Amino acid sequence: MPFYLRQSLRIGPFRFNLSKSGVGVSAGVKGFRVGTGPRGHYVHAGRGGLVYRKTFSPRRAGTPLRSPPPPPPSARTEAPSALDEIESGDVLAMADESSAELLAELNRKRQLWRWGPIAFGLALVLLLGALITRETVLLGMGMMAVVGAIAVWILDVRRKTTALFYQLEPPILSAVERLHTALDAIASCQRIWLVEARDTPSDRKPNTGTTSRVRRIPVQLREATPPFVKTNIRPLLLPAGRQQLFFLPDRLLVLAENGYGAVPYSDLSCEVRSTRFVEEGGVPSDCRMVDHTWKHVTKKGEPDRRFRDNPQIPIVSYGELTLRSSTGLNEHFQFSREGAAEELPNALVGLATALASAPVVPHSNGAASAVETSPPILGSTKTLEPSASGDSSATALPLDQSYYLFRSGVEGPFTLEQLEARLATGDLSPEFLVCPGQTGQWRPLREFLGNPQGT
């Protein structure tokens, strides 16, 4: 029979048991003790002949942990593969020979420093200080500073502004109107998304041929003009994340943080298709619902009954649009109404064909004007969506008798006599910019008063 040495040491309510196996400690009152030692944790309770003792043995060294049973096949989760990013290239690389002059002017003026906000802020500080101190002289100086800051602001805006002047003959005009009609059909969709990334075909949901793994943001197709650009037409803007796409009559103008780029319509590739999409968000009212699936499905495409939380998910048919160019444009859009963009590829091809066959009257850039026109005048007989000029019969004026006025936008055409009459009534000032139809050069009105041909 083996012998062992056991010794106990009591300190307050704790009792330490020393043995060859190690040190144990217990605490409690008479009839109930809990303790721990080399053989594990234990509970000892009871008095007299009725005693309860339970030992919780620790896992012995070298004993492997019992692994949980594997999940059912349909419930196993694998790390999803990364989404394929959809990005365009550098906007400054999007240029062709016909757009070089326009892009150089836009990017040059975009980099000009704005003094107007600084002058206006300093003037307001001076005026506020005058109001606090109630000094009459300082108050007068503050009001003069505000007036001067407003003048600096106006000159600053004019210095940075580019005027795009278009005259379109009927073939190009009808092609531009067809493009606007096609874009309006897309704009009428209840939802439009820019797709920033999407899964590959191998990652698509089994048994449905659909996908729901995309990263997208809602966008709105609307009328808008590029910043510090004045024009006699209203271009349509399609936001594309860090870039903005402006559909001008002669090119697609691309604006990014680092500047402007342009894609001629002859180089713009437009792909339209339909896709089946698992819509786990709100379903737009103008989409077509084609099927449904579940959050968890079996290999047969049926709902997996082992999952209590397994809602039914609609499958809808959406339209998709991809715009690409050889210079790096690559944008992907999704819209709720299938078939809304079917006319867009034909409209873009028609406009590119009309532009290639149209006669071009080149512009001459005037160094004296603060706001210059850069693109060519396309045709000469009709203006697309002209601003109100007050004389509807003036649109039939020949080029050698037509003059265009620039204020907040391009107005006209007018005869020189009409401009002189408006100058006499005070409606115009001699500093307003005027462009003769036959030259396309913007200069102050005072330079034309004794020079009818503007030469």
C-alpha cells in the first residue's frame, strides 16, 4: 500500500493542501466547501451521513479537443472572392486632336486661382469689425470693401469661365435631339445605379443564373452644365463616381478631380443588355419581376428547410449600360426598367455619322475677350435651344448680320441695330461680350459700335 505525505495550512477562510501532486486551495463554511487543485475543481456539501461531492476534472495534457461536427453542405460558408472593380483610366489621357484646344483652355482656366472668395471674406471681416467698434470711418471702408469684393468676384468668375457656342444645321440638330430623347428614356427610370464593382460569372448564385454581389451607388441623369462653362445648349450629365459625363453636341466631356477629358462619339462604345438580378433591397415599381429564389437554396434550387430564417427574394430583370473608349473610359450603369436604353447606341452612332459628314466652320480665338469659344461652329442656320432673345424672327438672320450676346448664357441672334437700341435703353452695357456670327470671336460690345463687321 503506497504512502503519501499530506499537510494542510489554514489562513483565514482558506485552507491550502500541500502534496506531491501540487498545491490545492479550498474555502467555505462547515457543510459547504469549494476548491481547486491538481486534479481539478470540486464542490463538497453535506453534513452527517448525507454528503455531495462533484469533481470537474481538467483536460489532460495531450488529449485533443473534440471538434464540432461539420456543417451541412448547403450551410458551409466560404470566403467570397473579391469583386471585380470597374474603373476608368486617367481622364487627362482621354483626348483626341479635335478636342485638344478645348481641353487645354478648360484645364488652364480650371487651375486659375480664385481671388473672389478671399476678397469677399476679408471684406466681411472688415465690415464685421466696423459694426462691432461702431467706427464710422471703418464702416465706410468696410462697405467699400464689400462692393470691391463683389466686383472682384464677378471678374474672377468671368476670368475662369469658358463659353461654348454651338450653331447646328438640321442633320446634326436632329441627331442631337435623338440623343437627348434616348437619354431622357433612361432618366425616366425610377432607379439608376453606377456599378463600381461586380462578381464574376463563376460567383453567380447557383440554379438562378443571376447575381446579387455588386457594389453600386444611386445616380441621377439630369441637365447640368460643367462648372465655369457657359453654353447656349443644356447638356445632360450622367454622374460616374469620381468622374462626370457631360453629353455635348460634338463630344462626351469627362470631368474628374484632376481636370477635363473628352471622348469623340466616333470612339465611344455603347453596350446595352438585360440581366437577371437578385434584388435584396427595395424593388422599383417599373422593373419586371421574372422569378424568385431564397436566401438558402439546395442543389435542386429549392428552399433549404434546415434554415428557419430563409426569406423569399425576388429576381428582377434590369437593364445595363456600359460606356467604353480606347482612351480609357470604362463605366457601367444599371437601371430599373429593362429596355430603356435600347435606342442609345443607335443615337450615338447617328450623331457620330452626322458630325463626320457635317461642314465645319472653324473659330478664331480672340485674345481680347475674357470668355472665349473653343469648339467649332457646326453649321450655320439654326441654334439648339437658344436663350430668349426677345425677337423670335432674329433666328433667320444670315451669319454676316447676326450677333450673339453673352451674359449668364448665350443669347441671340441679334442685329447690330437691336444691340444699339438695347444699349441706349440701359438694358446692356458697353462691356457685355458680343460675338459676330461669321467670326465666332467674343469681344466687348463697345468695339463693335463703330465697326459693324467686327474685324
